[in-house]
Amino acid sequence: MTAALLCFVFGAWPLIAFVGGLGFSPLTGIAALATSPASIPRLRVQIYALVLLLFLVRGVGERLVPGYGTAAAITLGLATILMTFATEFFSHAISTTVAFGAFCVLMRERQGEPRPALVALGGLLAGLACTFEVQAGLVGVVLAAYAIARGGWLRRAGAYAGGAAAMARAICPTT
């Protein structure tokens, strides 16, 4: 009960209180979740973003080194602080998922013929990641370099910038 109480006093993740409460009695864990019903939808979105990121990492890992994608995803989920960030900092897991999704789109685009629509989608996702956390702008710059590092760089740069500008326009419609 003390662990559950401390988690809520300091505003920590409700599921920690739930699991901590289960160590004492099932009713304490359920009571810990019931005391903060407003945080459950936010937690759900964060966990969905984390799970999507792990599936994206698994897919890229399997594409790069077949047979090791699942190990990479499990390692990322359990052996890094990503799980903590996903449960404590709302925007971190979502911005990481969207930025890595932009990388996945750009990586997919490189597998075949040049497709400016996918480059624009990568820019759109990078711009979306920036709206969650400003620091993701650095990732957007690195992804821009990755996007234009193929033949026809001017057209690709325009498509990427167009996608990122479209997201900026959608987020800031009054500018």
C-alpha cells in the first residue's frame, strides 16, 4: 500500500501503483488505478506508441539483419530507458515513434524506384515529430540529409521540405 500511495503522491505512473499494490492485495492495486481515472487514456496512448515503435524496430532490424529484429525490439524495450520515458514523459515516446516512422518510410522509399510521395510523407512525419518535441528537429535535419542523398536531390529536397512545411502549416494555421 505504501508503494501505491507514494506513486500517486509524486504523480508517477498509475500502473506502477497497480503492480505495487498487487504485492499487498489485489484490492489495493485496483484501488490505486481507480484513484486516477483521467490518466488511463494518456497511458494507453503512450503504450500504443511504444508498442508501435517496437514493431517498427523489429521490422527494420529484420530488413537489415534477418533473424535479429525481434531481439533488437526486445532489447530496446527492456534494456533501455525507453519504457520509462514512455510511461513518464508523454511526448517522448510519441515523438520517437513518429521520427522513427519517418526513417522507416524513407528507408522503404530507397528500396525501389524514386517516389517523391514517400519522401514527402517522410518529411510530414518528421515535422509531426517536431510538434511533439522540438528536439526532434535535429532528427528531421538528419533525415532530410538521408532523404536527399540519392539521385535527383533537388526534387527530393523539395518533396521532403514540402511535407515538413505541410505539417507546420497544419499545426500553425494562423501564420
